[in-house]
Amino acid sequence: MENQEWVTGNIKLTISGQPVEMELTVPANPIKPQRMLPIFQQMTNAVVKMSVDTIESDGDTISCKAGCGACCRQAVPISEVEAYQIAELVDAMPEPRRSLIKKRFAEALAHFVSIRWFDELTDLKDMAYEGTPGFSPAAFTETITKYMRQGIACPFLEDESCSIHPERPLVCREYLVTSPAENCASPTQETIKRVPIVLKSSKAMLKVGQTRNFEGLSSLMMIEALDFVERHSDEFEEKTGERWAADFFGQLANTEIPPNADMTKNR
């Protein structure tokens, strides 16, 4: 942001027993949380890279590459903040691409509503939350697998590659495998070897900036984003970049970072 004061500070984390220090520069003035997503994306990339470096040092190799879009047919849970960022991204697209992408979103959502997939998922989440004896992790896994079996690609998938790769959701950044790429077309615990990500930025992001629009929800699926934003006006509060960063890292570490955390202001 031009001619705006920024704040630079150091964040110290421990990842796999190793101390990690990151320098972040964030806006000093109050902003909506969507404006912080590029910073959270960069941080996620850094954490994922550390995980990749670890497994590669053990002799494993990442199988994921451009043109392998099997994982782009999975259910992708995103945060409320990311839903609005995705809607902004689509609205900024030129025609006729904007209309094409919106059509894909609408068709995908309509399909999963028609087969009552969302009802099934909600029922399972309710059972898990209430501790109902009938709930089982296997049933939840089966429901998630059912989504992928429909074969409906992410609206942003083009030629089996992500067309919004730099702006993709945090959870997409965290999904990497070392097992053969072809196994991802029909993944099971036995055939897929995921790269373990110690700090899940995507989970922390689910809690950041939540408004009353998100009450009763744990996440949204990617294909719900445009419909959700159309039905709910943006009610995000504005905070300084420093406070949004504190909220995010507090969720990431499951601890609260005090409001007077040491940051150095720069112009």
C-alpha cells in the first residue's frame, strides 16, 4: 500500500523441535482480514517448505506437479476470509472467463446439493460434536471420499493445473504427497503418503476474523464460496495488520499473543 505506514516484527515459532524466526511486515493501519491473506500465504509456504526439506533430506521426493490435478477433485475446506478473497478474485476476472468460472461454481454446488452430500456431511459433524455413538471416523472418511468419486473438478482447474496457483487456499498449499501421483485418483490410507505438515495454517485461518455469518460452521467447501458471499454481506471488522498477525499466530500456536507484542514501526 503506497504511502502507508508499515510495521515490521519478528515471530518466533518452534517447528519439529527447531526454533524458527520469521520477519513479517504488515500494514499499521486498520484493514480487513482479506488484505492479510498474501502474508499468511507466504508464511504457509515457508512452513510447507520446511516440511518438504525434511522429507527430501530423508530421501523422499514430492510427486505433485503441474498437470496432475487429481487432488483438485477433492472437497476443499476454506475459511470465511478465504471465501471473500475467492469472490473478489472471480469478480476481478475479465469476461467471458468470469461468467465461465461462476457457472462452474454454480453447477458444482447444485450437483452436491442434489445428491444431499452437504446434508450427509452436516449430520456426521453434528454426530461427532454431540458424541453420538453412531458416529465413526470411517463414515466421515467415506463421505469425503464420496465427494471425490463424483469426479467434479475445482472450478479453477484448467488442463489439470490450478489457474489461481499463487492465490490458492492455504489447505491446498499443505496437500503434498510422496506416493505415486496416479494413486491420488482414488486415494486411501494405504495408497497415499502425505507430507506431514506440523503447523497447519489452514486450521488457524478457520478461526481468524469469523463473523456472525459463520456461526454454526466449522468451514466452507470451496464450491460454496461464491454462494456464501452472495448471501452474506462482508461483516469483517478492521484491525491493524499487527493485530491480525497476532490473531493468526495465536490460533496457530493455540496461545494468545499479547496486544503489546514487540514490533518495530517502519515507514
